[in-house]
Amino acid sequence: MTARGKIIIISAPSGCGKSTIINEIIKNPDLRLEFSISATTREPRRGETNGVNYYFMSVDEFKKAIADDMLIEYEEVYPGRFYGTPRSEIDRIRNRGRNIILDIDVMGGINVKNKFGNEALSIFIKPPSIDALRQRLNDRGTDSPEAIAQRVEKAGFEISQSGKFDKIVINDRLDVAIRETEDLIKSFINS
Ligand code: 5GP
């Protein structure tokens, strides 16, 4: 019998390389990971597809999903923009005999860990320092100086929550952070 699929939660402040790390580890066939597709009320970005990157919803549809108890957690990650994890994703991926990877914000990560306990491993990806994070956001060039200041301020709060995660990975060198994350997942799913 195959073991019941486990839940891997990855959270990080914006600009810490979380998406890059997830996109790499998901390719490792030994980890048998499948990405949980979240629901969101934000607009699709260029190149994003409904049902692949997110389930894009109106605010009314999202409210209905909450009322119908279809989300295991949800957060207003940015003002007016809601994100949530559909219960059906956990079942869909488990039925395929695979482990579930959740890319969710820090508060959502803490909530899912509290809900699933030992069935879940929560990993916090941390920047080497706040200054390094500010530098990365500047180099990325996608945000205005005001937006960068906001993200940096939020990051300070998020980092203060990192002790609530099972494990912390510092993303100083990307290749090292990817290997560390893979090793943590490997030992968790084999335990
Ligand atoms: P983005 O809009 O850049 O795709 O995502 C913004 C933030 O929302 C990211 O930190 C991402 O991890 C988070 N997020 C995505 N899906 C969920 C979800 O289902 N629940 C929560 N709480 N956060 C999510």
C-alpha cells in the first residue's frame, strides 16, 4: 500500500526566491510532489492559465467558496486580494498517490500546519538579511520604491513569525537552498 500523501508548506516573504525553489524541487521525481492550485481573486498575469496557476474567481465566487466550506484556509494577502487553499486540491493530489506542495503566505502556512499537525512539514524560506532582501527587490525592478518599502516592512513581521515553522532555510545561495529544501522534504516523506 502506498503511504497517504503528505503536505509540504513553503512560505516566505516576497522576494526570497520561494517560487524559484518550488519550481526546481517539483521536478525531482523522488519527492513525488504535486502543486496545490489555490483560489484567488486577483487578476491573471500574462501567461497564467485558470486551473493551472490558480483558480481565478470573482470576490462573490470566493465568498461563496468560504460559505460552502470549500477552503481549508484563506487570507487577504494584499488589500482586496484573497487567496485560499481548496479542500478539493488536497483530496485530488492524495488520490493520485502524491505529496502536496503548498506555496502560500506566512499566515496561511501557520494555519495549515496547525490544522494538519504531523501530516504536514512547514518550511520558511528566509533571506540572509533584510538588507539583502531590499537589494533583491531593487534588482528585480518590478516594484516602485513605495511598494518595495511596504514589502520590506511586511517581511520584518513575517520573519518574526518564522519560529512557528518546522524548519527554516536561508536562501543565500540558491543551489544550496534548493538542496537543503529537498533534503528536508526527503527525510520528512520517508519518516
Ligand atoms: P502571487 O499573487 O504573487 O501569485 O501570490 C502572492 C502571495 O499569495 C504569495 O506569497 C503566495 O504564496 C500567496 N498565496 C498563494 N496561494 C495562496 C493560498 O492559497 N493561501 C494563502 N494564504 N496564500 C496564498
